Amino acid sequence: MKRRTFLQNTTMATAGMFCAPAILKAQKDDDLILGQGNKQYRINKSWSKLDVAKYPVKDCHEMVQDGKGRIILLTNEVKNNIIMYDKKGKLVTTWGHEYPGGHGLTLFDENGAEVLFICDNNRHQVIKTDLNGKVLLTLDYPKETEQYAKQEEYVPTETAIADNGDIYVADGYGKDFIIQYDSSGKYIRHFGGRGDKEENLLNAHGICIDKRDKGNPTLVITSRQQNAFKRYTMDGKYINTVPLPGAWVCRPVINGDHLYAAVLKSNSNPDQPSGWVTVLDKDFKVVSNLGGTPAVYENGKPEEMRQAQNVFQYPHDVCIDDEQNMYVAQWNSGHVYPYKLEPVV
């Protein structure tokens, strides 16, 4: 589904949500326990201490934590594309006015210096910056692949950075290719793309590097319209598919032994706010759905999952901090700030 079309279908449903009644509901919902098993969390919808008049957001797209413990949010609001918080929700700093399509945010430790990779849908570019916003590298549309006639066909949504600095870009709103570059931005290869084979992708919205199998890193890539993650070797060879029926999963985020992902919406209610957050173990089995129905497995595959509690609207990303707290950023959800969820089990 094209992002623009989905936005048109859902704008009316969420218009006017950021108002006094919404704020009161958020306060009332604080302390609600979400999830199942040993992945249960208490939600705090009023975690952000920001003044919306001074520090507005449009879509809260993605979040990461840096080495100083700061929580970094990317929004497509050009008054402050980057908002940095402390873990208590207080403002540290803001910067960025040049990313109208700010969508993907990846943090990478480059020989002791942390850098950010920003995917901008509107600019059709990936921009590497330092933590103060200085631009270090810009990747334009990948002419080298010979798959794109013009830059508008390329709409990058996410990056993943290998230990050697190789950059993997997911063209999740374009042609669904994964484009691999070296650390200097030199093209290496591309794979994925649309098609009817298992190795093809449909809405390659997110990507991460899975290092849980020591010495054998792999790529986990979202195929959102297929309600699945797909796994590949680091040189782009397809391994297998992780089916997640009913779940329009966003980018995979790995922390410890678990994989976390925002679920934008459900198949059962696709035109209304119907998202949740899902947690998978190291065997890629769903162990908890925060705001969603518990996973029930039949013949190794979960039955269709859906929203169970109207807590989230359209979750777009999660961030797990160094104390195992979770932060949830949402798209098209009434300009709400991120929520914080604290583990209770």
C-alpha cells in the first residue's frame, strides 16, 4: 500500500485526536498493564514533558538510544526533526529543519563516534549525520542498480549498518529492493524487490542485523503487506520467512534475546487505528502482544492476530533502553508524543 493512499484512508479517522479529551484519556490509561508471559509492561502515555506549542510533532516515526542514555526521536515536523529526551521525558535538545519526509532513524557507533542515518521519503535520500546534525554523507537514489528511471521511484524507509560499516538501505515505499553500499557509499549489490518468489518483498519497511547467533549475523527484513519478516544472509541470499498473520509489522528491533516490533495495524481492521506491539523470542516465536491478542500457534504458525486493547493507534517503532524500558512512536495518531512502557515481569 502506498503511504499517501493509506494516509488518505485514515486521516479522517484520526483527525482532531490531539485535544483535551485525548489528553485526559492518556492520563487515565497510565499504569495499564499490557502484554503476556514474562514480557508485560506498564504504560505511561504522559512520559513526554514537552510543550506542544514549542516542540510540535507530526508523525513520530522512529527512536533510538545513544551512548549517553538519551532517547532520540525522529519526526517529520521540520520545526524540530530531531528531539532528544532524557529517560524521564525531559527535553535535552532539538535540531533539524530539512527533513520533511524524515522516516527511518538508525544509530551506529563508528570507531567510537556515534552517527545517525536518516531516511527521508520526500527527499528520496539517506543522510548520515553526527549527533549534532552535521551532514557526513548523502546517498541519492541508486542509479547503479539500473532499476530506477528517476529518483521519485526510490523512497527509502530504513537502514541497517554492519560492523564493517556496510550500509543496507530498504526501499520500503519504492520498489522494495535492499541496496547494499560500503561505508563510503559505494554500491555493492541489491536484492529483494517485488515479485512472486519467497525471496521477494512487499513493503520492505524495516531492516535490522541479527547478531544473536554469534559469528553468523543475518538480516531480518520486514515484508509488511505480507504480514511477515524475511531473513537473508549478509550478502542477500534468502533464508526463510517468519509469518505473522494479521500483523502489519514495522521495523524489527533486536535487544538481548528478543525481537520487538511495532505493528502498524491489523488485517481485521485495516482502515481504523488497530495497532499493537509484538515481541518474538530468539526462535522467532511470538511471546507477547502488547495491546494485541495472545499468540496461539497451530502447526508452528500463529493464528491471525489482532488488536485487543485500544491503547495504540498506529504504532510505528519501538526503542528499548539500557534499563529495558520500551518507547513507542506512532504514525498518524493525532500528533501524540511517544509513550513509555516499563517492564513489570
